[in-house]
Amino acid sequence: MHKFLLKTFATLLAAGGLFTWFRTDASVLAGAAALGMDDSSAWLAANSQDPKPFDLLEAVDAGMLRVDLPWNEVVSAPGVFAWAYKSDEGYKDLAQLFSRLDKRGIKPVLILSGGPSFLNSLYPQQPVMREEFLAAWENYVRAAVQQFCDNVDFWQVGADINDPAAWGNVIFPSADSPVSPPDPALYADMLRIAYNVIKSVQATDTVIMGGLVLGGDCAFHPVAYLQALNDLDAWYAFDALSVELPALNGAPESAQVDACAYAPVQSSGMPLADSLRAITDFIQTAGAKPVWVHNLSFSVDVLSAKAAERGTLPEVVESDYMSRATAILLAYGGADKIFWRYAPLSGTPGAIALQSYANLASTLGGARESNGASLPGSDFEVASFRGSGRLAVLTWRKAGGDEALPAVIPGFEGYDLRAWSADAASMKNKFGVALQVDSGGSTALLVSERPVLISAKPAELKESLTLLASDSAAQAGKGLQAKFASFVQAQKAKAAEKVGAWVDEQQQSLMQTLKNSFNQWLRKSLGLAKG
């Protein structure tokens, strides 16, 4: 036992050292935070002088915040950049915004969006000239990276790139509500340029492909768009991709987000998960990339109708639905990160949902494995997350309101269990309920539509330390893989810029190799080679 503890301590010390090293690597920070917030309304960016909302984000353990940087707002003329300016939402001071986030340990995801309003275009006949557009784009990206490279580790290239209305604003930036078919070829060039610029400054920064919209024109479905990018050999030029959700129009298990005929290899029976899984299935065949999902929210009408049916508050339904949707997208849909829509003016998320967010963020942070399953012969769902030496389980009923029914959940042999409501005011042990595990490794509890969060910790110290060491090493290994992949892709980007010189160099190297090989063969044939 003494030798085991010494060995385990050494392993934990080594893992801790790896984590200390990786703290400077965006890939590890990305892996550690399962949840983030999405400032899609730009309210935070326009109210960065007020510290209170930032204090709130810190309190709920929001690890990341998506922030928009519209090209048309920060660049009014060629070479003229404004990082603090008056916008329709209010006065935006990006330096102040990033300072507020940095003090609270929140990582910004900067979205390079919009189009060059200073370039000439005539809607709908003549979009901006391609060569001028790409040159201006490179200047915009380079200026943003030079300005914020010390504050930003995550860069999203474009927004809603497969949506005709959003793309119209990119290539007809001066027109009123322009619509234009998305152009994967032009976007591929934008992506390559941004990737080269960002990686040349900091190779470990994360480049995210512009948000793909679900629920739009099927001709520009995310899978079709991704296929086009892959065919254009642009797959190397991003580290992760982002999918934007519409406001969900029903319970998470039945909400429809995509009317196109794309289906996953294996269906979960839940449209929300299956729509995302169809995308992640394609990504696995083209080359595995993390998938981030943003703008998670629910229709106000849906929440009000369900609250009236259950005899409760819309805020309670919102909390339940957002917790369930988060679990579904992570455990069933294959998402790596979920960003909840943050819009204080409309009260989204509400106070109860924010409490659920805080509990999920602290519980799921560092999770490296997840899976979901329906309990046989019932309407109970179970989502499991493994990481940091523990097992976290979220379970709920798909229907039935607040009526709680008994559920038996297997898979807990050797664990001590404690359960809370997902929106519990505190996750301290004294506020949770201890659950018993039977000889077969199952536990029983009462479950309603309100999700229950179960924390499972190994009962034996030896097993607990072993799992913690294993998870720490796995997380460190994941960070190392991300670091290496980022390095390799950065080299590809540099090679792409100097492909002509590289080809000449390789040809000369090949000729020299052949010459040396021939000389060695000749010497050996004539008996001149050394023994």
C-alpha cells in the first residue's frame, strides 16, 4: 500500500507538472471548459464599463465568452482601425472588455465577422471585387491579431457562413438586407489567410471555422458546406468548427432544428442530437475536429406554454430544458462545447438557469468521456460524463412534468453517490442526498422532468487516486496531441505560402539522395565499399 501511494503521488505530481506547462496552451483550457457563454446580442461588449455582469459570469464559472468583432464596425477606411467605437448597441471598448474578462479568468472567443463597408459593391449585380476583398480581409485579420494576440487564444473566422442573408452582408456590405448564395471557394481563401496569419503569430492559438447555421436552405446545409471545403483542400485550415442553433421550439428531446434529410449513422431518436450527429459523423470521415455549439436558448412561447401546463414558472422550465439540452448535445450529439446565449436585456438565461449553468460548469469541466442512454422500457434519459477521477450523471424524465417516478440506474459499482437537483443553490455535500448502491452496482431514486445531477466518487482511496491519475494523464495527453497537431498544421500553413520553394528544395534533396545511393551501389559493386 505504501509503495502504491508513493507511485500514485509521483504520477499525480507528473500530471500536475504537465497541467502547469499546458496552462499557457489554449488547447488545454479549451478542453477543460465544457460550457461557455455567447454574447450574441453584443450587450456585454457595449457595457464593459459595468463590472457586475462580469462578476456574474465569474460566479457561474463561465470559462469562455464568444465576442463579435464586426469588420464593418472596426474598419471604416483602408488601414484605419478603431478598437473602441460607438455602435448600434452602445459604446464598445474591446481593450476594456478583454481586461474585465482576463481578471475573472474568462477566455474570449473572438469572432471575425461582417464585410468591408469601404469597398465598392452594387447589389445585386456586383459584389466586392475578389482580389480587393481578400487583400482587405488579410489586413483586417492581421490588425486584429496584432492588437489582441495577448488577450485572445480563440479566433472564429466568419459568422453564419452558410446562411445567404449573412453571406450577403459579407460581399455586399453596403447594401440593405442583401441576400447571396454562400461561396465556399471564397470562404476557403478567407479561412486559409486567417489561419496563416493567426498561426504565424501564435501556433497554439485555436482557429475556429465560422459558425454553420442549422435550419436554413438545404442546399447550404452544414454537411454539404463542409464537403465543399474538404473538396477545396481547406480542411487543414481550422482546428475546430462551430454550429449555431436557432431558438429551440420544443422540449429538448423533441425540438426540431433541421428539416433537411441528413441523418446520423446511428439515430438517438432525438432530433436535436441527431441533427448535430449527422455533422459530427461527416467530420469523423473527413478528419476529426472538435465541434462547438453556440446560441443555446429556447423560445419564450415554448417556455410559457410548458410552464402553464406544469403549473410552474417559465424560469424553472428554462432551467430544466437548458440542462437537458446541454446533456443531450454533449452526450448524444457529439459536441465538445456548449455556449448558452447570454442576453441580459431579455433575461436570458434567467437566474434559475444560471444556477444550473454554474453546477454543470463545475461538474462537467475536465470531462473526457461522455455517453447517453435511455433506460429500457421507460421515458428516463441518462447522460454520463467521466473525468477528474469522478463520474457525473444527469438523469431526467422526458415527460410527466413534476411527477417523480422511481428510476433504477446501473453502473455505479464501487462508487459513493450523492445527488442534487441540477439547479441546486449549493453543490456542497451537506445539501445533497446520499444514494445507496446495491450489490449489482445500481442505484434507485425518484426522477421527474427536473434533472437530477449525481456525483459518483470511488469509495476506495486507492481507486480514487488511480482514476484521478488516469484522467489527469489522459487530459495532459490530449493537450499534448492538440499541441502537436497545431504545430503540424502551422507547418502546413507555412509550406503552403512557400510551396514553390519547398518543391524545388524537395526535388534537389531527392536528386542528391538518388546520387548518393547510386554512388554507394557503384562502390559496393566495384568492391570499394568499407567492410
